[in-house]
Amino acid sequence: MPFRMLVVVVLPLMHATVGTAMEPTLRDVTYAVVDGHELKLDLYLPGANESKDAAPLIVWVHGGAWRAGSKASVPILDLVSAGFAIASVDYRLSTEAPFPAQVHDIKAAIRFLRHHAADYQLDADRFSLTGASAGGHLAALTGVSANVAELEGKVGEHLQERSDVGHIVSFYGASNLQTILSQSTPHGLSVRVPALTLLLGGPPEDRTELLRLASPVVHVDKHDPPLLLIHGDQDPQMPINQSHELFGRYTKLGLTAEFDVVYGGAHGGPEFYSEDRLRRVAAFLNDNPK
């Protein structure tokens, strides 16, 4: 079966870097306009090299319970030194527009970047999606829903471009919004219920069809790209069972999946973005190119 289970013990005194202090190569690039609102991304490009090879691109999706956060938070910037370009995208938050606007926006960003791949010296065939928390959920959902009409949307000017990617990395993200509440701790429920209510435009129990549409596990099929899940086993906000569900769905279909369990890990923190872990992410993204 084409999967690998990674078991990583995180020592409490690990010294880790959470992104490198780095300015974007291109800041506030408008990738689409929706109802007069400009959607922007920041682009971090690796240093020039003599071969002038096009760089593989990581599209980074920030977290924030779907209602907060911004493209300024990019804890994986060390991957630029490994030769990857990174596009950190802003998307309409749930305070601005309900689901599925967020996925429509991310797909618009992918199409924009693919359309301008030659301009930015990007490899249009080596795009990947990565995100954390709510961003991990959106990255997974966007990555496994190629050609799902309700999730493709019509945002942006480059609808003729593909929105698919070759790899997905989800840091402690959701995968099944239909089961997440039953798996949650009291603390998790206190965070998740209001966040989902805002995202879905109403109480989750009244939005069963949207809960299904917003669940990556529902859309997984045999054509989906390799997946890496990174999740702490002590996460009080996002149950690790969410990653188990998506991992199980992948392996049932014989798809390539890796599961990096961060023992003792909670919901984020420097141990998730250590040098060793980002090296593992780089190796994953360089493997099995689609």
C-alpha cells in the first residue's frame, strides 16, 4: 500500500525556527477582484540561479478559524532556501463571505499563478497546497476537489487555467466537518461551534449539505494528489481524529499518504515548523511529482 506512517517524538527542549525573517519578493499582488474587493497574495521567490530553472510553488493558506488571520503569517518560509517559491494568499474571511467563498478564492489564486507562471519563473506543473488549522482544512479541501463545480467557482479572470495541484500538506487541519463536533473537547467546541456558524452562515445542525460540501473526506477519489498530514496528538482545538479520517480515506483508495504524528504536540507551535520537519516537507514535495 503506497503510504508511509511517520512517527516523530518531539523533545520539549527542541530549538526550532518558525519561519525566517524575510520580506516578500512581490507584495500585495492582486489575483482577483470580487464585488470591488481586491484579493491579494505575497510571493516569495528563491534566489536567482545560473540554470534559471522554474521553481516549484507552494501556495500557503493561513489559519484563523476561517474568520481571522492574514497572508503575513507564513511559518514555512525556510522552504524558500530549499528552492521553493511560496505564494501566501489572502482569501475572503467568514466575516466577509460564507463558505464556499474561501475555496473559490484559493482556486482563483492558483489559476492566476499558473497563468503567470512564466512571468514569475514558476513551474506550472509543480504547484502544491499547504496550510495550517483552518488553512490546512482549506488546503486539503481545495486540493481534493478538482472539477467539483460547486467548489471551483468563477472568481478571477483566468477560468481557463487548471486549479489542481500536485501535493497537499495539512498542518493540524479539519477533514470532516460532519464529525468534528462529536470528536471535540469542551474547549474545542467553544471555539469550533461559533466558527462553523459564521463560516456556514447559520448553525451547523441546519447546514448539513454545506457541512458535507466543506468536508475533504467526501471529495477524495483515486485521482487526488499525494497528501502529508502533520498533527499533534494532544491538540485541544482540532481533534487528531480529523487527520486520521482523511488518512484512512486516502489509504483505503490506495493513494499516497503520509501521517506525521507530533507526540505531545498541541495546536501549532515551533515544533511543527522545525528544521527537521520542514526538511521532511521539502522531501515530500519533491517526491512523486504529479
